[in-house]
Amino acid sequence: MMIPVFLGMFIIDVSRLRNWWLWRVICSKFIGQLIRRHERKGDFIGATYILLSTCCTIALYSMPIAVAALSFIIVGDAFAAIIGRKFGRHWFGRKSLEGSLACLAGTIIVAVCAPELPFAVALIGAATATIVEAFSVKVDDNITVPIASGLIMTIFNKIFTNL
């Protein structure tokens, strides 16, 4: 179900980047105001990245791990953005310590609410998501966070469940 949604967003994004008729006449009216500065300079929009990572995460990992990994980016990134922009005082690159701590708090909340995963596995995934979100520079964190945290949770879930 997510693949057609991703493909539709990908086509819209490519039409935006190439200034095709689809973007100019139809789509810019609906989502044009949501485009961030770096996206206007030639990058895909966050929705395209999150839809791609959703397809990949669901394909690669078990459902409990995929749900947790995708929830980490949704909740953690939102917490980081809101708190980091408002209260960020200690910056490293484009990220703030305060935003990263908020991301960690959000991902821990997700870990607590992930009943189908051992808590230790979910907690390791939360920490991984936070670290990856803080240091994602060249690749959009909407892709790196769910893929990396899902991989780490899969590895540790195998270790913990095979003891």
C-alpha cells in the first residue's frame, strides 16, 4: 500500500525539481508553502524521504521493529525540532544538544510503548535513533533513523531472544 503512495510523492517531487506542468499547475498550490529552504535548493522534500524509508523499513524488518523504528523518527524528530528550535543553546552543526535530548525523550516514550519488543531492544533502538538523528548530515534523517535503528534492534532482538 505504501509503495504507490511513495511513487506518487516521488513523481510530484521530481515534477517540482524539474518544474514540470504537474507541479506548476496543480501540486504547488497544495504543498508549495510547505517546502523548506534546503528543499527549494534542489533536495527532495521530507515526505518523499519518509515514504521511501517506510517502504524499506516495512520490507526489511519484522512488524514490531518496523513500527518502533518508524515511530522513532516521527516522534523523536518532532520532539527534536520543536525543542531544539525553541530552547537550543548548545549547537553542533545544525543540531542542538537540547533537541537531541528531546529526541531521546521521545524515542524512550516510544520504546516504553512498544509491547511486542523486549524493553532492552527497544531502548537500544531509541538510543540508536537519537544518535543517528543527531549526526545525520549528508543523508536525510528520515531515511537513516528508521533504517539504522531497525537494523540495530533486529540484531539485538536476535541476541536477546536466542539466549
